[in-house]
Amino acid sequence: MKKVIMINGSPRPNGGTSTAFAALRQGMEEAGVQVKEYQLNQLTFKGCQGCMGCKGSEGCVIKDELTPILEELKDADGLVLGSPIYMFAVSGQTSLFINRLYSLIDGGYQPYAGKARKLMTVYSMGSPSAGYATTEQNRVCQAMDMLGFKEADRIQMTGIFPGQIACQLTEKEFTKLQERGKKFVKKESL
């Protein structure tokens, strides 16, 4: 694997998702992979307009700050998609992003990239049990699978300081996430 795109759907720069991303990114970069990370909350972009313009142009016809990221995803070998779980669902930012990914498939529901790529999902939640979010996590996995991103790893961080902005991992937790990042980029087969 040469290039990984990380998409962080959390509005909290120091929350659970962001903290996990720091460890994962460090592990991936130590493994020699080029990593680009994007914070959806820092971008100005619209949701899918359902115009179907992407089915004739091999790309989304909406031009905004998400446009270059959608283009980069076509060449990426892997995607790390992270979001907090709010009210049993991914964040609004993540949901808008996923809807815009519709532009990455053609009219026959085949990915424009034409190749299978790896997906790692990262979910953080205040709930002590990840079971509350299983349906949503499976929905995201199904949507990403249709786009050619095959889930290779799913990280569920529960009990993440509900209501607080900052999240801190122990050294052991950070190291474990670094190792998962390395493993994700080293596994060649899906």
C-alpha cells in the first residue's frame, strides 16, 4: 500500500476520533505509507444534490472544498473513515461526505476506480457499548463496499469521555492503535 486518505468526521479536534487518528497515522507513516488527513468540519461543502450529473462526467459536478478530496480517493489504496457516533449515527459531516461519495460510482453502480481498496473505520462514542451503533456501522460498511472500499478493520472506542472535548489515550492504547495502523497498510490482500 502506498497512499492512504484519512477522513475525520468529528467536529472535535481533540476528541476520541481525532486522538485515534493521530496514533493510526503515526503507525502508517512509520510503515512508509503516504498519508493525507482531512478534517471534514474544517471544509465548506454541500451534500449530494441528487442531480445525477456525476453519472455522465465521472465525478461530482458540485465544485467545493470536497472536490479535490473526491478526486484523490480515486487513486488511494486505502481509506480510514472516522466519526463519532451521535444519536446512533455517524456525525452530520460524515453523513454528507458519504452521500457525496455516490459520485465515485457509475450508472451501473460500479466504482470508477475499478479496483478494490482497503477500508478502516474508526468510531468513538460515549456509550459503554458499541452495540448501540452496530446498525449504523454496518450501513457505512455496506455503502463503502459498493464504492470498492472493503472493510479490513473496524475500531470501536466506547466510553470516550461523554460530554468532554479532550480525549487522552494511555501509552498502551496509543501503541496498540499504532500497531493496527501498521497492520492495515501492510496487509496486501482483502
